[in-house]
Amino acid sequence: MKSHPANLGKISDLTVAHYNERAEAFWEGTKDHDVGQNIAALLQHIKADPPCKILDFGCGPGRDLKFFSQLGHIAVGLEGAGRFVEMARSHSGCEVWHQDFLKLDLPDKYFDGVFANASLFHVPGSELPRVLKELWATLKPGGILFQFQPARQRRGGLESGTLQRIPRYRKLETLHGRRGFRRSSPLLPPGGFATRTATVAGQRLA
């Protein structure tokens, strides 16, 4: 069922306010997380010669954005929370776009890879097919969408001020197929998704 635009706006406002209010605490709690496995999973599937153009979708304060840049790639961040945008620009020195996940304005066929590390669960289920289509469109043919999803979130959804429950692995896999992606490989098997985390690299079909 399609959500009313006013409700979608409220969802975005609640999410952005949550992160703006807790930006420094979020940085302190996540700045030392090692996501090297996830970054490697994206880069190993990209066939383009480096440096690659990478979109860090939901870059937060810029931890991974800086890492991509240090590896020699052209990294661009995209973030909805204004405080995170400021922090990411300062921390990484990279270009960071301030955009609502539900109101994306992305260049066509521009990126070799999109790194969506624990960010797509902020997109309401009714809007996820459209957002995936927009991410598909910003990838070059053969480009890679990397998606990491926490296995579980709190009940209630963003509509009630908490994080929404995310689609299960197989549902996301189906959505990927409908949006023109071909699964490259999961780092963890689908059977482990209920209790752990799953990682999917999806390749844009030309």
C-alpha cells in the first residue's frame, strides 16, 4: 500500500531529527567499527579500472567515505541529516550531497558503485522499489550496488519514531530483480539472515 506523501514527509523529518540530535554520540559509537569486509565486497565486484566513482549512500559522519578516498577512489557522500553532512565533509574532505532519501536527485549512469551500508532500511517499504530504481539509474551499466542490512530492527517502524522493520532477504532479492539488478554474491547465506546480517552485491544489468 502506498503511503500518503504527508506521512512520508513525517517519516523523513523524524529520522533526520533523530540523527541530528544524536550526531556526536553516533560518531563516537561507530567511528571505530570495522566494515572492511563490506567495502571489499563492493570493490571486488567492480570491473572498472580504478579510480572508481563511489556513492556512499547514507554516509553518516563520513567514516567509510574517508576510507574510500584513502584507497584512491573518487568518493561522494549522500546524507539526509544536515549535521552528518557537515561532519562528513570535514572528516573526509569529500563532496557530500545533502539529499532526502525519498527525494533523490542523482546523475544518470555516473557511478561505478553504490555503497548502501545499513542505510536502505530508512526507506519505507512502499518507496523502496522506486529508490532502488533511482540507484540503478545512477550506476553505469555493469555498476555495483552493495547493500548491507541489519538482520533485525525494533518493532513499530519509523512512523512511530523508531526504525522500521526491513524486508526479509528474499523479498529484497526479488525487488532487486525487478529493478534491473542481478545478484552477484551474498557474503552470508540467506538462511543466516534471521539471526545475523546479510550482505548483497547487486550488479546493474545494461
